[in-house]
Amino acid sequence: MASSSPDSSAESLLCWEEDISSSPFNDAKRPGRLDPIFKRNPQSNFDLAMTVMQEPDLQVAVSALVDREASHAPSSDYVQKYETKLLDAGSRQKAISWLFKARAFFKFSPLTAVLSVNYFDRFLTRYQLPMGKSWMFQLLSVACLSLAAKMVEVDVPLLLDLQVAPDCLFEPRTILRMELLVLTTLEWRTDSVTPFSYIEYFIVKCRVLRHNTHEFLDRITDLILQSVKDLKFASHPSSAVAAASFLCSTKEMFPSEFEEYKMIIFSLLPSSIQDASIECLDLMIEQFYLSSRMSLLKAETCIDSTPLSPAGVLDASFSTDSDSTFRSVKSEQSTQILCPALKKRRVENICMNVIDS
């Protein structure tokens, strides 16, 4: 019997999450690959590389994403669990803040951060962590970031190095066991549909290339990242967050194009998603757009009120520098605090017991 070639053996190890052979974009939907139109650079921006796409292909692609996104989203009652205190909103906020701190430190892609939060929320939808054990949220956030980095990034840090300024330092074997628990709980569905999955098609459909596309994409990215951090947006589907981010950015940068882009994007989405997109857009404008405008006006007012005398300028400068220095020193001191060795061993033992159970 002839032995199989190495190539055929390698192909036998491939595992697909679902049959997508009928999709015209099947090459772009393989696990671990980014969407075809956007290419990430190390500064977490997007380099735009447009592909030729026909109108029917756009509609089919967006419809396929909408059909898939429900299986890659938290349950409809996920936010309600925080409102009824079944889950601790403070622990989630702390864990997500750490995720974004680590993402900024390693200069990971925005997609890595969004996938991490997606895994985090979906896991808590299906798995009840023990109450009163905040370190479990920290362990979960490390495991989710590690899994997302393996899906997206080219260079992934070691598990010990990945833990930037943690409250507790976990051993690699503990994180790996938590990763396995996350994967089994999510049924190994890690190629999630995120808001970024839709943006490429919106760009092509609206023909945004005639504008300053890179700044536009940067603003969309910023809004998506802010949205996934905020628990208020967790109940909205990825398509609605994508549409709201796109339209909110349009309202800020190209207000004359807002109504046109809104009609074009809504033509790609079903009516139920259109309603969710409007609700999400209103919330996004209230949370991010109006608040940023108010902050800008407030800053301008403070600048105008600065004393013009030499003594006043020096006093204002000294006060600002002192506050900034104090916050910087305090931040550096707080980030260097790690758990004592005894507490670390005790936490590791508890981790192993909880994960095994």
C-alpha cells in the first residue's frame, strides 16, 4: 500500500467550522484569515486593497454574514444577567479594560480585541463562573486574548509575557486549560462574525474611495472598539454595530453624504437589522459623538480662560504638569504590584480545581 504524500496528510488535518463552499467568498472565510479588502499594518490601521465585486455578490455576502452572526453572538438575555446581578458588571469592565491595555501594549490588531471580547461574552452566556471569584474573570480574559491572538496575529507572545500588569499571574498550563474550556464551551466556533466583517462591503457599496478613506476607517475602528467595551452595545448584533459605526463616522466627517449612505447600507440589510441599526446609531451618537463634541467645547473654553499674565501661565502650566506627574507615578506604581508568592500558589490551586470541576 502506497504511503500518502505529506501534502495529503496535512490536508486531512484541516477542520472547517461549517460548509461555506457555496459562498463566492469562501477563500476569505477560512479560520484565522482576515477579510480580503482590509489588510492590517503594525499600527492597527487598515491598508485598503479593493477587489472587484459585483452588486449580487455584495448582497449575497452580507446576507450570509447576517445569517451566521446569530451563532457567534451572546444570548439575547446576556445584558439582563448583569442587570439582575447574575453577572458582575464591574468584573467585566475590569477584564475588558485589561484586554485593551494588553492589546495596546503588543500593538495587536483591532480585530484581535473585538474577537477577545466576543469570546468573553459568548463564554459567559453559556458558562456560569463561581460568584465572588473575580480572578476567574482575569483568567478568562487572558485565555480569550490568547485565543484571539492565535486567530489573527502573526507573532503571538508567550503566555507569561502576554499577562501585562495583571492582578494575578497565572501559569501557562492554567491558561491552556482555560483556553480548552472556552473552546469547548463555544463549540470551537472561533471564526466569529464581527462588525469588521461588514465594513469592507459597506465601503465598496458606498464607494467611499473618493474621500479620505484611511481617516474614515480609523474613526470607524475607534467607534467599534468603544462599542464592544460598553455593555450597552452587547445586545446589538454585529451588523447593527457595523452600520451604526459607519453612519456615525459619516455624520462626523461627511455629513452631506449621511442620508445617501444610510439608504445604501440599509438596502443591504434586512428590515429587522435596519431597526436595530437605528437604535444602535442613536445610542452611539449619544455615547460617543455628542460626548466628544462636548469635551472639545469644554477644552476650548478652558484654553480661552487661561490667564495671559506670565505668572498665570506659569501657575497653570505647573498645576497641569503636577497633576500629570502624579497620575503617571501613581499609574507606574500600581502596574508593578503583583500577587505575593503565597497568594499566587493558592490561586493556582483554586484555578485548577475550578476548571477541572
